[in-house]
Amino acid sequence: MQNRAKQLTRSERTRRLCTRGAALESYLPHPELVTDEQVSLILKLLFHWNENRNIIEQVLARKPKNE
């Protein structure tokens, strides 16, 4: 039973990572040419700018529509 629960959790995480990675790639020009280091730097810069951080906080503060 515990193994099944771990497998479900792992599957959910894998699906979440794939979905979010695909969303990120959809905004990158020529994602096949972008390195992991470049993606990491882009995200680091975007998440550290105050204006972007405020926008992120506002988006995360909204309740999902299905609640």
C-alpha cells in the first residue's frame, strides 16, 4: 500500500514537472538550442526582479477557479 502511494506521488510529480517544463519551453525561442544553465539563469533573473516578484505574488494569491 505504501509503495502504491509513493508511486502515485512520484507519477504526480513527474506529470507536474513535464507540464510545467513544457509551459516554460513554449515561451523560449528555439528551446532546443537553450542550455539548462541558460534556463536556470533566465528563471533566476525573472524571479529576483522586484516587479516580477510582485506579479508572481499577486498571481499566487488568487484562489483557483475550481475552489
